[in-house]
Amino acid sequence: MSTIGFIGLGIMGKPMSKNLLKAGYKLLVMDKNQSAVAEVVAAGASAAATAKEVAEQCDVIITMLPNSPHVKEVVLGENGIIDGAKPGTVVIDMSSIAPLVSREVADKLRVKGVEMLDAPVSGGEPKAIEGTLSVMVGGKQEVFEKCYPIMKAMAGSVVLTGDVGAGNVTKLANQVIVALNIAAMSEALVLAAKAGVEPELVYQAIRGGLAGSTVLDAKAPLVMDRKFNPGFRINLHIKDLQNVLDTSHEVGVSLPLTAAVMEIMQALKVDGMGDNDHGALIRYYEKMAQIEVKR
């Protein structure tokens, strides 16, 4: 079995890389954070100093990075993947970035005979640890099929949604729905609490009906327990919504509800809550209503 490259060992990348090791894959990893590298090496991986070095030794390279500029730097920059990759290499970018950047990076790799899948994930740190992420993939069918078992080792579902860029368009749609769901939950539970009705009982009453959702079940119990440590930080959701709004303006779509939630998140960031879980969106409403939603 050939060695897979893995670049980016953050909150998501570290558990994802460990799940590849558990599935029996050999890994060559790279990250600026040496303690993260050391942890994954201790689990059985090898380490490289540069992205170029990873590309020289691996036919499949996974990147899991914060945003578009980081992906461009690692793939196309000095000592980047493009400098070391051989024709036939596949780059699976699992970062959540702007779809147009995915297409730009893929076009430049293709000149060197390197294929790319954009394959962002949903599920946050808990599902990254469990290996049950949802992966939304853009790229060629044959490249997808070749890399499917690798992605499936980290995921519960892996779905091809179109050509390169389609994965990140799908992820942006996902992030719109998650953000608006959390905002809707926040408005409803703050209303209930302020009106003197027990939020826990409201949650239990509505979760089995049409208002029920995966988001509601994931976030309402944490909010009521006042647990705002991140599975997914507000700052990262701001990054995703910025990519949503940039893309919507480029293609000519008006997203007024997304824009409103973006402004709420910006207010929370200014209030020092950017590193809180996005469930802390409720704290914006709580502050205005002078009430806390708790058990």
C-alpha cells in the first residue's frame, strides 16, 4: 500500500489522519504545529518538512487547511505540492474554501498532470474523531472512485456532487442551513425562556416534529448546559459565510437571511466570543432579552 500524504493537522485534520492510520494506511504528515505532528507520528505516521517533500513521496495527498489562501500557499506556493508532484498524483483538498479558488488550483495542477478533488467535510470535531464525517466531493468520476476508500476511512458518507468546485458549493449550502438552524433555535428557545416556559420541555416537545433537526439535537442540549467550547468555532463559521456571500454575489444570488446571521456572528466576534462554538449564537439573543437559556 502506497503512502498517503496529509497536510494540516488541526482540530479536524489530526483525528482524520489518525483514522487513516487505524484503517491501515501509511501516512506522511506535515504541519507547522510540531506538537500536532509529534502526536500523529506517535500514532504511526512519518513526518515531512515541506509540502514539496510530501508530494515527492506520495501519489495521493490530502490537505485540510483553514481557508483559500492557505490552500493556495501549500499547493501552489514555494516548496508547494505542485513543485514535487508527479503526473498522475491526486490532491484531495478537504478544506472548506471558496469554490472558485478550488477551480483555480485544480486548473494549475492539471497543467502538471495532477488531478484534484475538492472534498470539504461536515460534522465538526466529534464526527472527525468518530470517523463519521459527511464528505461532499467535486471532481472526475474516475478520480473519485479511485480515492473513495481513502475518504470513506474518515467518513460516514462520501458523495460526488459534480465537477471540481461542486464539493465546496455543497459545503457552503450546508453551512447556510446550519447557521440559519442555530439562529432559529436560538430565537425560539430565548422566546420560550423569556415567556417563562422551561426550554428543556419546549425542546423535548418539538424535537420529534417538523421543527426537529440534527442541528437542534446537537446544539440545544449543549446550550442548555452552557457548554460553548468549540466543536466548530464562530470564527470558522464566519469564514464559511464570507465564502458563501462572496460566491452568492459572484453568481447573482441574494441571501438576506445568511447576511443577517453573518452580522450576528460578527457582533459575537467583537464581543470576544469568536472562539466559542457556533451554538453560542444564542448569546446574542440572550444579551438582548436579558435571559439565559438553561436547564
